[in-house]
Amino acid sequence: MPLDRLLVVLLITALIVLTGLILRWWTRRTAAAVRARLSPLLHPTTETTAPVTLLNFSSPHCGTCHRVQKPLVEQVSAQFADQVAVVEVDALAQADLARAYRVLTVPSTVILTGNRVQEVNYGLASAETLDRQLRAALTAVG
């Protein structure tokens, strides 16, 4: 009997790991498709003089956006001073921009270098993720 239980536990663990890997692959694939599709896109609200722009999509009724994501974005972007411009985007008021970046959930963040999409985070992005992505974008700019 213990061998049967061990096999069931191993099977369930394997399924959970496989599901996580598939979700991770799907998220990266979707983000890559958005980057490829939007590379030439430049929206007037995203034009800044900073080499990197971080679009922070939220909505007025999103508690996570205002209590969690916005402070993380401010904390991380403060480290980069004039190199990163943060643009707050109300996904409801600027639905065309949200649609262009395929934002279906808030909070979401988009990192641009010039008019090229470097990274897209659908959902809450950690400080570590944003820091890593902004450093990579600044390195890409030169």
C-alpha cells in the first residue's frame, strides 16, 4: 500500500509542476507576441524624454493597483532617477491604449525603450522583477 500512495503523490506532483511550466510558457509566449506586434507602436501618452518608459496600468477601483503595485513602481523607478519615466494609465479611461497592449487585467506594467516594447507584466509585478526588467531595458538602450 505505501508504494501505491507514493506513486499517487509523485503523479500529482508531476502534474502540478507540468501545469506550472505550461502556464509560464504561455505567459512568456503571449508577452513575446505583444512585444513583436507592438514594436513600431508609439502612443502620444507614452512619448517621454527618458530612455525607458514604464506604463503602469490600473483602474480607479483596483485596490491592488493603488496599495501594492503603485508603491512598488515608485520605489523601483526612484532608483533610476531621470532614466525611467513612469506613466500612470487608467485602463478604463484609456481603453484604446489598454487594448493596444492587450491589457485585460490590472495591475499590468509595460516597459518601453523608445517605441519598442521590452517587457509586459500582466498582473502584479514584484519589485525584483521590475528592477531586473528596468536594468535590462537600460542596458539595451546603451
